[in-house]
Amino acid sequence: MGDSCGYIACDKCDFRQTLWVSGKRDTFAESIYCFDNGHISPVFKNKWWCHRCESVKDVEQIPSNGDVQNHLADIYTSLSDDKARRFLGRPTIEYYQRILAGSETWTQWARARKDPRCLTCGSQELTPIGLMNRNTMGRLDVAHPNCGGNLYLGEREMGIRASHPRKNNTTPIEYVRFAPDGLPIKESAAEEKPSSSGPSVFAWLAVIAAIALFYFAS
Ligand SMILES: [Zn+2]
Ligand SMILES: [Zn+2]
């Protein structure tokens, strides 16, 4: 009765990670790259092992030129079809139009980018896990780095119940923004920490500056 749940388990230690809870999406979020010229493009994702996060995470999938052209052609086709447009709804149509407008930027970027990053922490120390969809359960290609055990992707009833709003094609899309190099774009510190006292604001700024320096230097 509960929603099914994809999870990863280690056969040697007690590592467990929930990957997804089945059901409709409860937000209408799209991950996008934001380019300096104002263009955007979609972020393609794989689930790989991130050695810094010590778990399976969403990782950039750098598309081939063919992947980009196919995706653009699919978008162009659906935008050209009146029936498809009614199904998509205004927010998605506008999102697709922005992707088409940035197609040249996206194409050039895809040719230049190498070495995917973890979309959570930015690390490039990543290992493909081999299995990646809900229909391919079994042992992953990567051993559990922490203990050397085998990692298995499985499914079980967890009794998790989540109420998901009905899909509504007029719901605004919530964008999750990434820089062209795959690093998350943080919302401004002022918005995130509105009520900090003086010294801790400066402490936060120092931490953020240190992180920024680290990434620019690496
Ligand atoms: Zn383990
Ligand atoms: Zn990570």
C-alpha cells in the first residue's frame, strides 16, 4: 500500500540510501545551466557514486552533440504541434522556447565541457554505478568505497505516504540553477540568512569567500 521505494544497500556494512519514492513529482523543478549571455540550457543527469558525498548522487551527464541536437529537435517538434502545446502548458512552452533560443550556446558548451561534476557538492571524483533505472535492480558496478562490500539497488515497500499535488500544466516551473561549469548557483546570502546578528553574518561571508576561492583555485 505504501509507495515503492528505490534504495541502495551494502551487503557488508549498514549503509542504506533511499534514491526515490515513487509517485508524481511534487514540484515542477527543472535544473538549468545559466550562461553569461542570458541563455539557459537543461542539465542532463546520471546517478553515479560521489566519493565526497559518499553516496549515489545526481551527476552531470555532458551530452554529445547528437544528444543536444536530438533534444532540440524533440522540443521543436512538440512546440510545432497545437495539441502538444495545449498539453505542455504555458510555463513549459516558455521554458522550451528559452532552450531553443540558447541552442547555439548549448551546442558550443557541450563540445567544450569535460569531466562531469556532482550536482550536490561539485566534486569530480565520481564513479558510474552501471545500473540506472527503476527496472534494472541488482549489484552496482562500484564496490562500497568505505568498506569494500557490494552495493545493491533494490526496491521495497517502505510505507512512505506522500501527498502529491495533481500535475497542473499552469504551475510555474521552479528552476534549480547551475553555472556552465556545473557548480550550483547559490541564492544570495542575504535571502538565506535574514536574521543573523552582525558577527555571524561576517563569519558566513568569510566561509562563502573561502569556498569561492577554493573552487576558483581548483
Ligand atoms: Zn559498506
Ligand atoms: Zn558530491
